[in-house]
Amino acid sequence: MGGPKDGRDPWLAPARWLGEAEKEWGQRCHRRLAQRADKASYP
């Protein structure tokens, strides 16, 4: 079983993954909202 030092800590890895996923989801959501705003202001 590896400890936190080997970079595969069972608590740190999911946290890192969730951080990346949240960032990506936020960017997608922002883009979608921006597109929607464009369509609303230019019908």
C-alpha cells in the first residue's frame, strides 16, 4: 500500500480530479451562457 508520498494518495487524487472536472465544467457552463447571451442580444 502506498502512502501520500508516492503520488497515489487515495484522498488527494480524487480531490485533484474533482478540481480539474469542476474547472472544465465551469468553463463549459460559462461558454454556454455566453452563447445564450449572444443569441438573446442578437435575435
